[in-house]
Amino acid sequence: MLKMKAACERCSAPLGLTDEAYICSYECTFCLVCADELHRECPNCQGNLLLRPSRNSSPTQVAKTGFKAKLEKILP
């Protein structure tokens, strides 16, 4: 599964799941401005930086159900 990093590796700009970002084959992640300044070449592996696909939601943010969800409501 593609890791959707939350910030640009060069300037630390926040990157949401639907924001335009660029990645290499090792999933190094850069914002549009940094990708353009790097001429769409990854400084880590010298691979191509390509447009990262977007996601509407994170698979780790799935609503909790069942016993664990009930415990989290009860326990502070």
C-alpha cells in the first residue's frame, strides 16, 4: 500500500490526502513547488518524481466498531 506522507520532505509543507504532491518509486514525497525546483528528480535516488494519486480517506482512519470501540468510550 502506498504510504501517504503528511509533509513535504524538503520544506515540511503539510500535504493532505487530496493535495497535489509528487513521489518517486521509494515514496519520497515533495510538494509541487519543491518538485518543480528539483526539476521533478528525486534528490535521494535520482528517480522521477510523479504526481501522487489522491485518497479521500485513510485506511487507518476507519471507524472503530465492536468491543474495542465500546472500551474506548468507557475508559478515559
